[in-house]
Amino acid sequence: KGDQHVTYVYKKKEVTPPVEETGNVYVKYVTEDGKVLEAESTVKKDAPVGEAYTTEQKAFDGYEFVKLEDGSAPANGEVKKGDQHVTYVYKKAEEEKGNVYVKYVTEDGEVLEAESAVKKDAPVGEAYTTEQKAFDGYEFVKLEDGSAPANGEVKKGDQHVTYVYKKKEVTPPVEETGNVYVKYVTEDGKVLEAES
């Protein structure tokens, strides 16, 4: 009975700026068997979520890139809340090798000296040399069409250097000739018998 008063009490709200979400991005380079080629480094630190980031596939001597590690963050992307790790995986590069062979033949295919190895399983780019040999009764004509150069660099796979010769033309020696004459005379020059 009578009056009742309900009073609601308010206080001023403290306005806190919204917390900006941030994230970190790290990158590292490793081999398939876990050897660290380059230690993890920071790409983005406390960067706002959504900011773009990029990483790069680096070159390491004796290694070739295979893939990004399973579960790795993408090479290029956007910052997400928390930490992201980009991991590049490499394997030992197989050194490219090559062989160089040389042989000596005649124009009609006769083998003067069988093919032999100048370089075997040599690294690509290594220098090689061959020599033009002398064979009795033959003279050098040219390197066979399609032959590798006489001197050069090892290339991947096989290279063949082929020297081609031809038979020397042997001209029989010209026989030298002469004449002999005889005559008989006295001491004072009188001819006893004419020259014959």
C-alpha cells in the first residue's frame, strides 16, 4: 500500500580499445633428413592479422629444393592469429656427370685405334683434351661430322670425339737416270777411238 520506487543505477562504461589480433610468421630451410641449412628467422613479428607476408625459396650449394614441409604455412600468404612456420625442404643435388670418348678411323670406317675413355663420370663443365695422332701410311682429314670438339668441356651424358684419316697417296719414287760415255785419246789429244 502506498508508493514504491524502483531505481536503476548505472555507471559510466570504461571504453577499452578493441584488442588488435596479431600473429607471427617464421621461415627456415632444412634438408629431408633434418639438417638445418638456415636457422629459423622471423618474417613478421606481432603483425596484424590479414597482413600479407612473403618468403623466398633460396639456393644452397649442392642442394636442390624439394617441397614445402608437410603442414608448413604457405610460402606467401596472410598473417593469422598466433604463429605460422614456413619450412622449405631440400635434398642433396645429384652432381651431373658425363663421359668423353675418342676414336680414330679411316674415311671408309676402318678402325685405326679403338674407342677409349678420355673422361669417365667426370663433373659437367670439367675440361677435356684429345690429340690428333699419327698413323703410318695415313693422314688426318677432319673430325667426323657430329663429332664432339677435340678439346672442350664435359657435358651431361656421353660425348664422342672421332678423328678421321685417309690413306696417304704413295707416289713411287722417280728413278734418277744418267748416261756414261767413253772415248780414247792420246796424251796430246789425238782421238784413238771416237766417243761411244
